Amino acid sequence: MASVASPSLLLRAPPHRLCVQRPGIYRDEDGRSWVTVALCISPSQRREHSIRVHLWQIPVHPQGTLFFNQLPFSQLPLTWQLCPRKQYQGSDSRTWRIVDHDQIGATEQLTLMRQLYHGE
């Protein structure tokens, strides 16, 4: 007997476009909210560093407050546009690679990374 996955458990494709609604909160083309839950700047063995952003697709109350409002949101673009080869182009013309796109329970998660070069 073959098992069939429930449609609600199937992972959707990554959003085509994410536009900032307010610092740390983006909205996709379907009106879903994506919340920045972690922003990490990591040194590497070479001269450049990387910045990694973790976004969760969760409902957000329009007037709700963010419990993580100390994150450096200025490092993030106002808009991300999905491009070929598993990457996004930011409104700042920088490329962000999709590191992970997964679903844990009911929460869809998207992790993006870009290299920071000396002087950024």
C-alpha cells in the first residue's frame, strides 16, 4: 500500500519575491509574512566573512512587537527577488545564496547567505 503525503505537508517552492513590511518582517507574493529570527555574521578562514539570515514563515499581527528587535537589519536589503541557481538578488544588487529551505512542523524556514568582502 503506497503512502501519499498530505498536501499541507508538502514544501512549497521558495517565495519569488520578499518585500520588507517593517524592519525584520518581509511579505511574499502570496501575502505571507516572513520573520527574521536570526542574523549571523561569521568570520571565515579567508579574508571575507559571511552573513546568514534565517527567515520563518509565520503569521504576524500588524501591530505586534518583535522580541528580537536588536538584530542589525541594516545589513538586509529591502527586497529579495528569486533568481536561477538557488539564489536571490537583493534590492542592493547583492546576491544571496539559498542555504536551506525546509519545513519543521507547520513552520516553513528559509536560510540565505552572502559573502562579505573586506571593506564591507
